[in-house]
Amino acid sequence: MPGIESLDRLRFLVNRVRERLWVKPLVSSLLSVGAVFLAKAADYSGLGELMPVMTQDSVETLLSVMASSMLVIATLAVASMVSAYASASNTATPRSFRLIIADDVSQNALSIFIGAFIFSIVALTAAKNNYYANAGLFTLFVMTGLVFVVVVLTFVRWVDRIARLGRIGATIESVESATEAALRHYREMPRTAHRGPESDNGIEITATAVGYVQHVDLAGLQTYAEEQNGSVRVLTLPGTLLMPGRVMACVSHVSNVDDARVREAFAVGSQRRFDDDPRFGLVVLSEIASRALSPAVNDPGTGIDILTRLAGLFQLWCEEPDERSDDAPDYSRVSMPEIDVRDMFDDAFGAIARDGAGMVEVCQRLQKVLGHLAGSGLADVRNAAIAHQRLALKYAESGLVLEEDLERVRQAGGDSLQE
């Protein structure tokens, strides 16, 4: 089912387009110009006698008001969005910038404001040059009224959104949502528990450049393996740092190995992406918490909030995966390694335990979260949680002064600290 298999690649490309601010305004501008010329079609419909007579001056006045106001609002929108982006980078972490810039509400608002401005300018020019007869003029008036309604509704919604965009709470929610989506996507990917040496089987395909794996085109690898009647074992998950010579994949039972085609299945860039890399989301959440726990910010509440969200994400990891759908793509000839749960715990809790060691409330919440995860039915999650509990306790013993505070932290850890 190539149509279904290509959806994963399409999802990755669509997310890259969403990070470009110019795409939606460009589409909106083109649609606006098209709408202006579409109004002319009413003059050829023979409905001119049935439509009310519109004076050209009234339509031109309405369009002039729209043109002057939309330019101001579009400028305001850009300034507000830039301010929100700067706030997100300064108060949270620069790694969250791509999520904030991909905000659909703000992008849609900017697109509508710019589109309305282009519509009013082009329509005003056409009206002043007597481009329309009565039917076209009335159609243009109706279109202008609809544009006004859309602009007002968009503006009201955008004001509510821009008040939150870039704030620490909204940024944390965006990162959490992206991490949850990446976790769910990873659970649907084919993988194997094999973690042996990278050179044990098959013909090695090595990297030729420095960068992070951002996406692996499993459908492309599956197609290649089927053509060659072989199999491909991916050794570098999204988020892996590649260096020249590092083994990316092993191809087995293939007589004609096409190195270039296998490498093309790996999207490599200078930065990690949230799409297919759940560990990156954990790292970003941990960075936000570390900044909040720094002496310059001193915001333990944000650190506690992130610990609660991390508990929810790991709870999702511990859930049983959904049954495979009959419509799920077939990747029977491609395998990938499991994410090491210990690495996930290091990403999520290591920096928080270190930077929050002097705050008893953070240490308590950290012990409670890890204690809850230590009760997981998954052995690797349980072992990693207990190990980090003990490490966090050592940090707390070095950071807290009062024995009473240390006793509260030990009690928050529960029975798992005694194992």
C-alpha cells in the first residue's frame, strides 16, 4: 500500500513547510488575487439585472478602509509574533523556537491579514479602472464584506492566542504535545530488540557527513529491500549524531548494494527535530526546567510542572501499544533498534536532579515521580527509575543543608529507595 506508506514521509515534509513563515502568506496572497478576478465572472453570468445596483464610490471607499487598516494590523501581527518568538527563546530554550514559529493560529492570522491587504489593493485598482460591470461590482462588494467578517473573527482569536504565545506555560505545552506525538509515532514504527555490534551482519552503509538523523524513510527502505529480495537493519535512530564513517544501516542478502539509495532514506541536518525523536522532546523539557531552576530565574514551580508532565509522558511509554491495524504499512524487511530507556531517563531527569538539588520541593516531586515509575511493570523502566532515584538522593544530600529537608525527600521516595 504505497499510498499509506508515503504518509510518513509526507508528514515529515509538511512539518518542514509549517516552519516556513512565508508559505501561508504566499498562498493567501495568490488566492486573494484570484478572488478579485473571479468577481469579474459575475458580469458574464447574465445575473446583472437581478443584482442590486452598487455605486463604485461605495465599494472603493470600503476597499480603501480595508487597505489602510490591514497594513497596520499585518505590521502589528509581525511585531507581536517576533516578540513572542524572542520571549520563547529567552524564557524557555532556543530549541523550542521551531515549535512556536509553527503555531497554526498565528500563521493563519498573519496570512489572512496579508491576504486581505493584497485583496483590497488589487480590487481597488481594478474598481478604479472600471474593470467591473454592475454584477461584478456587487460580487466584489459581497466578497469584501466576507473578508471583513473573516478578518474580525481572526483578529479576535489571534489576540487571545498572541497573549499566550511565547509564554513559558504555552511553550511547555507545545513541547509536551510534540514529545507525546513523537512517542506515539515511535510506538507504531517497526523495531527489534537487537542491540548487538554494529558490524555483525550484512553490508555496512556508513555516513559521509556530520549531522543529526532527523527522519528515516522506512517506506523507501522497504521498497528497496523488496526489489533486492533482502532486508535492511537501521542502526541510527532519529536524533543520532552521525560522523563520517559511522555505520547507519546494514543491508543483508542483497547482491547489488546501492549505498546512495540507502543514504537517501536518512534525512540528516544540523539540528534535531521533534517529529521522530522523542528523546529530543525530553531534552528540551529538561532544559526548560534547568533554566527555571537556575539562581538567576529561581522558579521551582516550573520545574515541578515539568516533572509532572514528564511523569505523564513516561506513563504513555509504559502503556501497552495499540493493536496493529490492517491498514498499517508493511515494513517486514526493515528493522530498527529500541530506544534505550536509560538514555531517556538521563535526558529527562539528570539535569533536573542536578540543578534542583538545593530546592527541597523539587527534590520531593522528583522522588515521587521516580518512585511512581519505579512501580512500573516494565523491568527496564523500573531499573532506570530506581537508579535515578538514588542518584537524585545523592544530589539532594549534597545540596540540602537541613537534615529535616533530607528526611522529607527520603520519605517522598517511598519503598523503592530501600530496595
